[in-house]
Amino acid sequence: MKIAVYAICLNEAKFVDRFMDACAGADYVVIADTGSTDGTAEAFRQRGALVHDIRINPWRFDAARNAALALVPGDADICFALDIDEVLCHDWRTKLEKGWRQGATRGQYLLVYSHLPDGSPGVQFHNARIHLRHGYSWRHICHEAIYPDGIEESFVLIPDLRVDHYPDRSRSRGFYLPMLERAVKAEPHEPRMAHYLAREYYYNARYEEAIAEFRRYLDMNGHFTGERVGSMIFIGKCLTALGRDPMPWYLRAVAEMPDSREGWVALAETYYRLQDWPNCYSAAMKSLSIGRSHDGYTKDPHAYGAAPHDLAALGAWYIGLHTEAIEHARRALDFAPDDRRLQDNLALMQKQAASPPSLPAVYDMAVSA
């Protein structure tokens, strides 16, 4: 089995050694350089990569990736598309060869898209950029994806294969919004593009436009369940930011996907704002009963950190379950030991539990916008 790693790049000389070290074991590392001026292409050549200069004008990611794929030697069996700011796990080739099966055309692996301050995984999901050398092509101007071309797909999940993404924070993402608007104009009935444009509007605090685009996405019957539910939660966040009621959208999210933790956390935070303590406690406890599933959609680290236990602690305290509240307050603090508000809440609860007559003035929690 011959395996080729391929990537596109522009002015990423500082990542060359890390990338090539991580790709050790590949039969080919193919780099399509799109116009670097900082020595990136030369650095990759010195490390043994097959480097080609390409120009895409007007720029679109799918055209660049298809050009890179076309440059992969024809005798490669499997291709692995990576970004230069991604790092393959140790012994990745052994894991891939062991997990691949006869008849498979595409492989899934865990992508850790972001990391928390302590280095632990933040946003993560299953990605599927491992594919046969022939029978695939890329589509979409921005947030491109790979699609079968004349073949019937068969997926395989590669156990323990992990890629970590370490983005260059110095780079602006300002170009994404106009590119996504262009992508939606080019493919107005493509759900994937509608979802990503709506999300970009949200990140740019253009909440009304985000709501409209998320609703248009949902009217197209969405893409898949996790992404649909994610869109509903985003609509709720937009409404919250606008000072309007998000509750119907969060209730719809948990009804459509009751085994997704994110919806229940959003619901618990809404009940917290309403000081509806029984429902705050109930929704938080429901979220804590759900593990981290991998349905292909991104997982919000907020829902897997201190917040669910924090919400459960507050809800439990105000309905008189003081012992349980203290335990959840402790567990919240385990996730964020330096959080002063969590420290103070736990101390106040412990002090009042020791001499009850009144409830403590528990500090407000920081809820996600």
C-alpha cells in the first residue's frame, strides 16, 4: 500500500519542519504552493516533499485542492489531505494500515480542531479526508469538501488515528465571509454552504442575517442531524444576543437530537437566566448523562467543561439539594480550578450548608452568548 499526504500552502515556512516530521512514513508528501514569498516551497523541497507551484485566480479552495490531488503520483493507493497547520499523531501509518479494510474508499479519523489553554482537546469531530487516489474530487469555493466521482463510497473508521489542528492565530479570517457569500451565490441550494455562511454571520455579530440564513438552511432539510441541531442552537444564541426568547429553538434542538449534550446545556443556561431553578437543574443533569458522541458535527467544549456542573450546582442549591449542589460545584471547579467565581460559589455553599438559615448570594455564572 502506497500512501500520499497532500496539501496546499501559502507562506507557511514556520510550519514546514513540524509538518514533515509528523508526515514521516508517507511514501509521498505532495505540496501545491500557491505563491509563497517566504521560502516555504524551498523549505519543503529540502525536506524531501514533491513541491509544485500552482496559481488559482480567482481563488477558490476546491480548485487548489483538485490541483494538488492531480499532482499526486498515479501509483499511490491512498491519499490523505492535510492542512499545513495540522499534525498527524505518532505511528499514524501503522494505525491507518491496520484500520483500512478491503473495499473501503474513504477513511474517517478524529480531528482535534482546537485546544483548551491546558492543551487538552477543545472542538473535535470525525473528519474524512483519507480517500482512494482515484474516484474523488473537491467541491465548493470555501469550506470545501471531497465527493465521490463515479464510484460508490464505502467508509471505514480508523481507530486511534488522530490529527491535531494548531491554527496560526496571526492570520485574519476576514476573507471567509466574502468568500462564503460568493459560494452561496454560486450554489444557492447547497446546504453546506448555507450553514457555513450563517455561522460566519454569527461570528461577525450579524445576528439577523445569521438567523435568516440558518432558517434557509433548515428549510432545505439541512445536511445531517448534528448540523441541523447545531443550526438550531446557533439561532437560539443569536436570539439571546438580540434580547429575544431562544427557548423554542433550544426545545426543538433537544427534541430532534435528545442525545446531544449541547442542546441541553443551552437550555439549562436559558432556564438559569429565567431563574427557573427546577428546570435549570433538570436540563443540566440531562446534559451530564450524555457522553461525547461523534456524529460528524463539531462538539462544543463549553458543553463538556465546567458549565454543566456549574448549572447543576446552581439549580440544585436553589431547590434545596445542598449536598448535591456542593458536589457539582466541586466538579465544576475541577474543570476550571483558577476560576474565582467557581471558587467563591463553592466556599459560599459550604459555609451556608454548615449554618443554614438562608441561601447564599451565589455569584452569577458566565453563560455562553
